[in-house]
Amino acid sequence: MEDVFVGQLMSEELATVDPDALVEDAATLMLDRGISSVVVVDDQDRLEGILTTTDFVRIVAEQKPKDQTPVSAYMTTDVKTAGAQDSVTDVADAMVEHGFHHVPVVDGEEVIGIITTTDLTAYVSQVQTPSPS
């Protein structure tokens, strides 16, 4: 399979929130858009963290009052990122190795997109030749 760059597969339409956004608002945004993560950015679109559906499992399990809890209390801050010119194979390998499903794509410190396991699955399903029956 020919390798492609992350920039060719990433989603550029990001759902972002600031670190002080309430988790309830982040959850509503995710539900409204049918997405499984929001990228947490500062007022200059610099990456602060990421909040995913997996984090919401933890929120419910810990029974925190959602309506008063800021995103910063639950977001992952040690976020693995990719550049638009990074190899999709390298990013996919890192996702498997670390067990995550969302990788923000950055240009310097600015978030410009996100690549997910869904993007990778869609790409592989288009380039793979089906096995004969």
C-alpha cells in the first residue's frame, strides 16, 4: 500500500472548546455533531488537550456534577500530535502502539485538523482490494 500524508486524510472541520468550557457543553457539541472528540484550544488555537468519549465514561463513573465541571478537569493534556506532512503509516503505528483513536494535526502550535481511526479505516477500505470469495 502506498503511503500518504496525514494532511490528505485529516478532518479540517474541528470541534474545539476552551479549557473552561463545561463538560456538559462539550458533550452537547459532540452529540450535535455526531463526533467522538473535541480538541481543547486556547484563544490562539494552540492545543491544550483533547476530550473524547472515553473521558466521558470516566466522568460518569466518578459521578462528578457535569454541569459545573470544566473540560480541563478531564481532558488529556499529554496529547500526541501529527503534522500534515507526516506519514499516515507512522501515525497509524503510533495510534496502535499507544491505544488512542484521535490525533490532532498541528502546524507549529496551531491545531489545523484531526485524524482518527475512522479516517484511517475509510482510507484502508478504499485502497484495499477485496479478497476473492
